[in-house]
Amino acid sequence: MSRHPSYGKTAKSGKKKNVLKRFERVKLMKEKEQWKDRVSMFHLPKTKVPS
């Protein structure tokens, strides 16, 4: 059985990612000193993907 052509296309084609995973958003917020230790991991503010 073969996969649909659209499955896994972004990793192979090298398209720019427009959504960060939760751990990437926390890391970015820590770098910008916007992260507080006792804040919930849920409902994080949206962050722009670094260029």
C-alpha cells in the first residue's frame, strides 16, 4: 500500500515552517526572558517563527 502524495511533503520539500511546537515556543520565550517558571505550559502566547 502506498502513501498519499501530500503525506510528509513538508520535510522533504524544505518548506518554511509556520508553526512552532510547544517546547520550541518555551525555548524561544526563555531566550527573550518572557518565560516565568510557574506558568502553565498551556495557552502560551503565539510567537513568530525566527527567520
